Amino acid sequence: MSENQAIIGHFDVAGPELDTLSAFYSSLFGWEVASRGPGYAQVSTPGLGGAITESPEPSITIGVVVADLADALARAAREGGAVVMPATDNGWVTKAQVQDPAGNVLTLIQK
């Protein structure tokens, strides 16, 4: 893997009904869903970890693990994207969000 290659390391599924979404994904795919506080549930799958989050708008966001978050944010802006959430340390990881030229949002994660 080269310096600029990154892996998908996380996903978020968001929507207004956390309990309904949790039950749906648990029942449909057999994923383990564990509440981790108000508006947040951790998801374990056989291949990739993720979360179900409470949000007024539905969305699915891919989390991409990068080696250098500041560099990735600068490159995203240079390539026609936009930073929509600056680097934020949430206690587990430091993450940010960028929007690609089509408007899709990606979470960038530096562990």
C-alpha cells in the first residue's frame, strides 16, 4: 500500500429513530448492535465496525482511515472537495469530514 492509499475502516448509518434502525440492521444482517449512550450505538459486523447514530436526516457515511489527517484535508480541498467538519478529537480517534465534488460526505479518520 502506498503512502496515499487508505482503507475503509468504519461506517455510520444515521436516522431519526435509533432503536428502529438498530433493530433493522440487527435483524436483517445479524449484526451486533450495542447502545453506547444517547443517540449512538456501536455496530459489529464480521468485516467492518460501524455505528448507528441518531440524526434528523438519514445518511450513510463511509469512514476512511488516513495516515495524515491534515494532509488528507488539504488534498481533498485541492482536488475539488470541501472540508465540512474540521479535525475533531472525539476521545477514540481524530476525525474530519470532507465533501467530494459530487456532494457525497466522507469521514476521514486518523487513529
